[in-house]
Amino acid sequence: MRSAALSLLLMSSTVLAALQEAPKVTVGDKAVDGARLQPYVNQWGMHVTKPDGTDIPDAGLWKDQLEAVEFAGHQGWKRTQDATFKKQDGSIAGHNITINIFDRSTMAPLYREFRSMRPGQPDKDVRITFSSVGLHIESTEAGKTASSDVKAGPAFDFDGGLYAVLWSAFPLKVGYTASFPSYSEGDNPGTVNWHGFKVLGTEDIQEKGMGTVKALVVEGDTESGPLKYWLITKPPFVLRMDYHPSNGTHWQLDRV
């Protein structure tokens, strides 16, 4: 298993190194068109393999919804991700809710909220409002709220929760590659990192309720590790995910 994982990581490293030369796409570029998206409701089952070989086939359920909204005078998309994580014994390890609101055309971020709930730990809630000059951040933990303002240039909210939904707003086809700026999901969300992705090819896969589907296989980098998705150009857009974060854990998400 570890040899296979190492081979995948080496292959990913080769692909990701090539992405450093990918054409740069900034916020407002016409290559990115949120009108390619449509509302959907989707969910994936999670399978986790830890670095020590511990295998958790039922590691939880990740629900996902995209809907059209109005926000602060903007026509936007609202993506709500609701993930429940399980331990090996089936008990609940945690529950996260991520809300991303972004411009329905340019995909420019407008708002992000992340709620984290862990048994025995205080709930955390981080709310970020994006503007042309930076970010307004409010953080609440154990009932105490702090706020700050951070100056930052324009970027997408890829690392903050959009991931393959942002990719789906690009003109995807086999061989297509691009790079773009993203705000961080870490403790300093105003930090901007550049990420690249490439459409490697197509693959016929079996999907429940959909039969055989020809999916685009897309690989790219994130601030925490390589990411691969199986995408289609209609709802629900994202079918499968394969993720190797830097901590050595392997995540597989399959639509259910």
C-alpha cells in the first residue's frame, strides 16, 4: 500500500512541477466564468487511510449544495459543505460546516464561514468578508469573538473551500492547464498562494444513478498537498476525489 502511495505521490510531483509554468489566470479574467455552474445537491462517502496503515472505509459523510443567492448587492453562488467525520470505531470525530459565497460570474469571493465542532472541545466559527481592499475577519471560540482587518490583493477562495468547483468554472478540456491566486484556509487567510491544475485526460467510471460516465481527470496542487478530481461539465460536477495532504493521510471521496 505504501509503495503504491509513494508511486502516486512521485507521479503527482512530476505533474505538479509542470504546473509551475501554467498560464496565470487572475480574478476577472474571462477564462473563468461562473455561469458554467448550475445549482446542485451532492454528497460523498469518505474513506481514509492513515500513515500507519489504519484503514477507515466509513470515515464519514460530506454533503454539498450549490444555490444562487444575492449577497451585499451581488448576484452570487452559495456553496454549503457539511462534513461529519468518524473514527475507526464509528464514533463521531467532528463536524465541519463551510459556507462560501462568491460572484456568480467572476467567481471572486464575497464571504466565507467555517464552523468546527469537536466532541470535548469548544466550537469554533470563523467568518470572512472579502472586499476590493482586503479581508474582514471575525473569529469566535468558546463564546469569545475577535475581529481584524487584513489588506490583500485579489484572489480566489480555492483553498478556503471552492476547490474543484472553481476548476469547473474554467473551460475544461483534455490538456487544459492554468494557475491562479488563492487565499489561504490557514491562520493567516489573507496570505495569497498560486496554484496550478491540469486536465490529464478522461476516464469512464460507474456512478450510482448515472450509469457509465465519461469524467475529466483533473490534478492540481493545494496549500496542503496534491489533489485529484473526476469532474463532469454538468451537475453535480464533482464525482470523485483523491487527496494526499502533507501529513501522509490518504483521503478518497466517492459520490453516494
